[in-house]
Amino acid sequence: MKIYVVKQGDDVDSIARSQGIPVGTLVFDNQIAPPYRLAVGQALYIDDGTFAEDRTPLYVFGYAYPFITSENLNNTLPFLTGLYVFSYGFTQEGELVPPESPPEWMIQRTLEFGVRPILTLTPLGPDGHFNNNLVTTAVHNMEVQQRLIWNLGLEMAEKGYGGLDIDFEYIMAEDRLAYVEFVRRTTEVMNQFGYQVSVALAPKTSATQTGLLYEGVDYGLLGAAANRVLLMTYEWGYTYGPPMAVAPINMVRRVVEYALTEIPREKISLGIPNYGYDWPLPYERGTTVAQTVSNLEAVRLAIDHGAEIQFDEVAMSPYFHYWQYGVEHEVWFEDVRSYKAKFDLIKEYGLTGAGYWQLMQFFRSNWLLLDDMFEIERI
């Protein structure tokens, strides 16, 4: 496995010759579409036919909505241990609210590939935003909680799910311990029927970190209550924030180092983004809104506008600027270099899982690199 960074004057033929691989392999692995244009600074995955010597087992999963395309799902499933179906909600009475698009087809396809489908539970309200009042009801009202757990068990058995993921965000500080008990109780029940339970954790760097996203999340207690945890190590750069890397490795490292003081490493999965953002400049807090872009779309933007892709060695993330209609833009995204930095971090700290938000766009070079460096666990 190698990574090649495009230089001025390169084309797919010259790169393939210099790396000793067929041009068709280079084009396929990196999803380079006709007429095979490249951006200066673009990072390419080069398959040299070798695997890492320390290719350790890894539990690999990602979140996907049921409206994912069949082609994308088929391309992604060979690289997964679990597919997390996003998402089920619930009412104040503890009744399940299924995804807007029926998930049965993707559950069946997932099972056909020997991958475990996982039901993801979120407290999303009718407006599509996380509703902490739903959380409060679910964790404090025992009648609602019992009904919710019962309904989860029925749905999982009926649809063929193989586990449960609890993704509650913006938990109020006063609900912290009750939320832990909800996770512990749910895990205890699910484990009796052979289901594993994971819980998604906001990216904390200390026990005393303030803010609505963090104060209701107790790493130590939730790590003990669930079978696995996902560190949501992304969204430093986000829709309404200033331009920056989505998952800067220096910040990701801080979250991992704190998590390891509270949770056994064998329970921890590292969260990995599968997207980037495009910000119009100048950034104005409360006004500027970034647009989500796929990693491939980001490269196409650089090509279309003649921008040279840069690489931030601190964040270990690619970025570039371009102008359109008199407006300057700043784009941060992921490439094989930024993914390798995250995979190296997983190896360095002995973590056992990687979880992607989200799988709606297929980025082949990521999966090929992952497969080079790890032995993907299968059910």
C-alpha cells in the first residue's frame, strides 16, 4: 500500500507507470471518472499488492439511512462487520417510530453479505432534531422505558436485527445518571437475548467538560453499562461553525486519550467522518452556513476551479480555497492521508473498532486502505 500525491504535470498514465500498476487499477481504486482529470495535491491510493504486517482484527461499522442506493450498499458491505440502520425514534409513550423509508430491504441485503444489521435508536423529534425532553421521559418514566425496551425487542426479532445502538445526544446534566441506568438496563435485557448494545458518546476531552453536548455523558459509567462505545470524533468543522477540519487528528487524539482513562480499550470504536464541508468566506458566526460535500465532490470542486489541494500536518487533513461568482470558498474533507492518520491512531492505542458517519457516499480508496491495514471482523 502506498499513497501518491499528484504533482503539476502528472496524469493517470504517468502515475500508473511510475507506480508500476495498470492505469485501470489506479482509475478504479480512486474513482477517477472520465476524462480522468486530477487536482494538484490530490492523494491517491496505490495498491502494491501487500498488506500491513500488523494487520489486527477490527470491528468496522457505519450508519446508513434506508434510502441509500443499492449500488452503494453492495459496494460497502464487503468491508463491514455491522450496518447501523439510521434511525428509529420513539414517542413520549415509548412507542417506536420507524425510519421514514422502510429498512427491510437493506436488512435483508446486509444479512446476505454476512454483515450484522443494527437498529439505531435516537430521540429525534418530528422536526428532525434531537429532543432532550424525549430523553428525560425515557430515562425517568419506568412505564415508558419498559414499553420502549419491549418494543425494541419485538422490532429486532421481527426484522432480523442483530444488535442495538443507542445514539442519544444533548442529554441534560440532570439526566446523566438516569441515562446511565437506562443504558445499563437496556443492555442487560438485550444481552439475555443475544443482542449486543453500543452507545454513541459525544467527543469529550475531560470529565468536567462543560456544554449541553457533554455534561449528560459520563464516559466511565456508560462504558461500563454498554457492550461497546463509539467516540463521535468528528464535527469540529461543522455546518454552522468556522472553517476547519471535520476530524482534526490532534483533537481526535485528545478524545481517545481521555476515553482510555475511563473505558477499556477493547470496548472503544473510533468515529470517522465520510464527508467534508464547503464554507463561503468570510465566515460570520450565526450567518454562514457550510454545505456538506462528499470526499469525491471536494476533489471535483478543486479540479473544476483549478485549486491546489493543501494538507494540514497538524490536523492531518486536506483543504483548499477556490473562488466562484466573486465569493471565496474554503473546503475541508477527508482523503487517504487523513484516513491513514486515523487508522494509525487506532493501532497506536489498541482500539478495536471503527465507526463511520455516514455511508451514503461510497469512497473506495478508504475501504481499500482499511482492508490493507486491518483484518475486518465478520459475524
